Amino acid sequence: MTKKRSLLLALIFASGLVACGEKPAPAPKAAEPAKSAAPAPEAKAEAPAITDTLKKIADTGVIKIGHRDASIPFSYLDGDQKPVGYGVDICLKIADAVKAKLNKPDIKVEFVPVTSQTRIPILTGGNIDVECGSTTNSVKRQEQVSFAPTYFVTGTKIIVKKSSGIKGYDDLKGKTVVFTTGTTNERAMKAYNDEKKLDINFIPSKDHAESFLAVETGRAVAFPMDDILLYSLKASAKNPDDYVVIGDFLSDDPYAPMIRKGDPEFKKLVDGVLGDLYKSGEINKLYAKWFESKIPPKGINLNFPMSAGLKEAIKNPNDTGVGDCGKMKC
Amino acid sequence: MFTGFDFDVIQKSLPYLWQGMQFSLGLTLLAMLGGIVIGTLLALMRLSSFKLLSYPAGAYVNLVRSIPLILVIFWFYFLIPVLIKKLTGNPYASGIGPFYSALIAFTMFEAAYYCEIIRAGIQSVPRGQVSAAYALGLTYRQATTLVILPQAFRNMIPILLTTSIILFQDTSLVYVVGLTDFMGAAGKIARRDGRLVEMYLFAALVYFIICYSGSYFVKTLQARYNVGRN
Amino acid sequence: MDFSFLNQPAFSGGGVYLDWVISGLKWTLLVSILGWIIAFSVGSLLGILRTAPVAWLRVPATIYVELFRNVPLLVQMFIWYFVVPEIVPKAVGDWLKTQMPMPEFSNAVLCLGFYTASRVAEQVRSGIQSMPRGQTSAALAMGLTLPQTYRHVLLPMAYRIVIPPMTTEFLTIFKNSSVALTIGVLELTAQARQISEYTFRTFEIFTVATIIYALITLTVTFSMRWLENKTRVPGYVGGSSK
């Protein structure tokens, strides 16, 4: 074969390859008739980072909410595997406010599953617009993302089996502890371990249900997590009475909806939604629905009255983050 | 041994598992098609006598083939949005969604593997066929698309299909980014209801049936093709 | 790109982030190599059995290969780790979960080893079957027993022929070792993820991990090519794989 011809053809193929490397978005869009009806987003903006979430939602016709699988009762899957929870309800309120603000009631709400590990990159990457789960507002995370006002206040404790005889953190010396990767609790526990030289053997896991399972099956003796999540895991366990949540708070963890950084307009809207919920007292109804009533899928009641910390956060809404190492220095 | 084995939990979650299966099958089929198309381009580039084409293609294929799929999934899942944004200047292109992110990751990963199969397939076509095609006055494009590729693909079909069955198995790895494919759906129910034994064994059974029938089909196909050749 | 974060003190454990990378590499290599020892020995045995002239040896080996080849590695990993301890007698299960040294690591090695064995078996089988039938007939005619025929005639050739596909299988187990992260082994990919979480240097740390994997793959490929040339039997052109 002649060199020239092969060169030419290969060049054509190569440019084709580059083209399909560049624009994977349009093809999938065309495959989805429902979406192609929405106005096509054109490449007009020069700024690479998304700093105008409202415009993004208006252009694409979709608001994307990140949800968790097993952060009960904040954001989890119910009996029909639909995302529900206290946080999900609040995110839906935010979606309603966006629709009202843009005057576009037909904006679609899309739920995207995230994990402790993926939530931040997915948010900054633009695959979700807001996450209302069990995400602690930490100073470290504020380098990457922004937070709306605190909507729940909790902190790190551990869950153990009653039969294990563990009474406090120092009993964990040399034992195996499971943690969910990417959580603030992981950091608080590790900082405590380093400080007290407990020589704990850590095993990582992907989500809270899996971590709790490690305690349930005896692979690990303890699981450090925000106490509210531990109580809900305990309540949903096969034999709730086998477990006990112990310890003083290793860290303070204020939860808040997470949004992209550097987007003051969207932050103002989200802040406003929470502010209204707090001022009108509607938050109390929402709280009672998820923390003091029977919740899906199993109809358990967490019976978890509102803490002083949360009452304070509702009275004076704030988006102050916490440090990275719990109550330890680092 | 199977005391308390609860088949009910499987039955109740069948619709959700089916949704997951659709995700797995859709991902497999689209990644297979995309992978074969891009793999063919890569193979033609690698076989090109022009180094500017053959070297980058070779480097890409060798690099991708030397790293774990999970790492590739992480690369694409977290960094493709950034890359697309930079390349196209379209700030929303990043919101392509988890399915398409996974699809791009698998397509680009599998393309490297398909490329090597296709390259070997193209090389297995006797030189004489190429010479004959040129002697008849066909252009490079005509010779490639009308003479070489049809024969090459005919030889390659069984191994391309076998690779695709492995691709189907590999799609379960989207677990690492929390997506709900068949295995993801099974795992989510397993952990929520504390029914790991049932769900994981059921998942294994389903995968086995699909993959075994798939490879059985490939074997029959191979036998049929071989008859004509020998 | 700025790689200076590798030299910064790590969040926990006392070292710097580079130590996390090295520790991840160590586990990746340990899982791969120990898994490979299982895969190679079990796989060879199965591969030989699959060419046996009697059905009661051949059939179980075939069932093993089909079973392990047609279930995704991830599912097998979960079955070893989550399911096996629950369906064996309780005492054994408890031992597996609590007493077994480094349960995640051991499970990963066993899982990868037995999974890869099915693939190795196929390579060994096709190596043996690629030998001309005349070789077996001649060996038997000379009065060698069947085991002797395998030991002195078939296997020495078959193993040379399958060096290239075996290299591929070793590299496959090496890359598949990253699946061990799903049950909590902090191997190289898991460490890369963890470091990216702590430092937000996702691009840089993934680049580091990619380069390490690529370098090891290159090293293995080239040393096996050297071995292949060393052991080549004159008159035979490489092995035909797959």
C-alpha cells in the first residue's frame, strides 16, 4: 500500500477519534428523547468551572440531587429503593424553590447515588447540583465545596456488641475497627488512635451498612460513626438489643446540604430555603416525621428528640465548619 | 447449612434487580460497540506506517492494558468531567451523568483490548488478499473496508464475543463508584436487609447462567465457522 | 503538576504520603504473588486433568473451570468474604471472621488464586493439546506410563509453549489484585484513592499509581520475553495462545 494513502486514511480515522473523544455528550443526549426536548445547552460560557448552578439548571431543565444508600434517616433507599429521608425532603424543598425562582415548574428532579467517597468529586464535576445527606461541614471540605446552614448536629461515637465488653475507646487497644472511607469519623478515630497509641487495626469499608455488617458478623469490634446514624443502624438491626452505642463525642459533626463553591447566587437561594424552614417552624414537623415517627422501610421509630445543638443551629442558622481531627489536635 | 435461607427477599427485589440488570446489559452492549469501533480505529492506526499515528495509538493501548480496570474507572469517573469541560468549553458537558461516565470509561478501556484482537485479526488476513485487492485497482479505503476488515472480523467474531462476555462480568466493578448495576442492586438490598448470603449467591447464579450460555453459544458458533475452513 | 505532597506528613500513621504509596505497592505485590502461586499450582493440576483420558478426572476439572470462569471476580470476592463464613459450620465461620490472620488479605489471595487457576488451567490444557498426538502415542509405544509421558514428554514442551499466555495471566492477576480493595485490602489503587481523599491531589496521585502499574507490567513483560527466548525449542515458533 502507498504510504500517502494510508497516512490520509489514518488521519481521517484519527480526527474521527478525536472528535468522538471530544463530544461524548451529544450522542447520549440524542439517545434520550425526553431530554432532547429540553433546550440544548450550547458551549457559550468561557469559564470552565460551574459557578452558576441556577443557569445550569435552567439550561438543562434538570436539577440533580445526590443521595446516599444507607444514611438513615437522612438519605437512604426505602422499600421500593426510592431515595427518601430528612435530607431528601430538604433537597426537594430546594428543588421547589429553584423551580419557583426560575419560573419553570417543569424542571425535572433527578436523583444520583453517591457514596462517602464520590460525593465531593461528583459535585465539583457537575454530576450533581446539591447533596443533602449526612455530610459534615468541615473546614477541610470547604476548600473544595460550600455548605448551606447546618440542619443537624451530631458527633462521632462507636457502636459495639454488648457481649464484647468494650466500655470506652481505650478498650479498643489492639482490636479491629471498621470505618467508612471518606468520613470525618474515620479521621477522628485515627487521630484518637495516633494520640493514644492504641495500635488499632483499621479496615475500610464502602458504606455504613457494610461497616455495621462487619460489627454484626464479628469481623470488627467497633464502628465509629455519627451517633445518630449508629442509633438508626442499631434500630434497623436484626437484634437491636445486641448492640450499644458508647463513648463521648470524638468529634462534632454539623450536617449541612453541600453545594458547589463560588456560586453565591445558588447559595443564597439554598440558605433562604433553610432559613424559611427554620423561621416558619416547619422544620419541627420535618424533624418529627423522620426522627420521632415510624419511618420506612421497616417502620421503626428512632425516638431521637432534638438536641440542644440543633435547636441552637435552628435559632441561629450558621454554616461554620469544624476541624479535621475531631477533638484531637492535628 | 442453609438455615434461615430467605428466598422471599430475592423475589421481592426482582424488579429492582431487573433495573440493575438493564444497566449492566446496556453498559455492556454500548461499551462493546463503542469499544469495537474505537478499537478498529486504534488497530488501523497501530498498523499505519506513519509513526505519528502508530506510536500514540501503541502508547495508549499499552498503557491502558497495563493498569487495573478499577483504576481506569476512577480516572474516568472523577477526571473525565474536568477533561471534557476543558476540551469543549461546555460547562454542562460534565453533567453527563454516572451512566455515561461509566460508559466512556469502559469503552475507552475495552477499546485497547479490542484493538489488539482486531490488529491480530487484520494481520491474519493473507498478504496476497491485499495485493490482489490493489491489483484489481481498489484504493486503500476500499481494500480495507471491502476486503480486509470483512475477512478479519469473520475470523475474530468468536474471540470478540468472548471478550465481550468478560466485559459483561467486568461491568460489575462499577460497584466501586456506587452505581446500581445488577451487582450493585443485589449488594444494596443485601446490606440493607442483612441478606448477603442469599443475594450474593443469587447474583453468582445469574451471572453464571448468562455467561455460561454466552460462551456455549460462542463455542457453537466457532464450531460452525471451523467446518467451512478446514 | 505538583508532587511535593508525597513528601508531606500523612494524616495518620506517622509517615509521609509516599509511605502510603509504598505500603499499597507492597500489598499489591503480596496479593498478586501469593495468588499466583495458588493459581499456577491449582491451575496446572486442573489443566492436566482436563486432558486426562478418563472422564472422572476430566469432568470435575471442567466443572471447576466453567464455574470459576463464568462468575465475575467481584462476585467471587464477596462470596469468599461474606458468604463462605456464613454457610460453613459456625465454629469454622467464626474462625474465618475473627481468628484467621489478616482476613481481608487472606480472602483476597484465596479468591484471586482460585479464580485465576481456572484461566491458567485453560492455558495449560491448550498447551498440552497443541502437542501433536504422535508424541503421546510414541511415548506410550516406547513403554512409558501415562504419568511418565506427561512428565517427560508433554509438559516440558507445553510449559515452554504457554510462557507468553502465562505472562498475560500473571499480569491479569496483578491488575485484578485491585479488586481486593472492595473487601478492604489497602493495596495500591485503594491507597491512591485514600491519598486523593486526604490531599485532593487526585490527578497527581492517580498518575503516580498508573506509572507504578505500567512500570511493573513493562518489567514483567520484558523479563518474560527474555525467558521465552532462553527456553525456546529450536524448530518451534513461539506458542499459539487462545
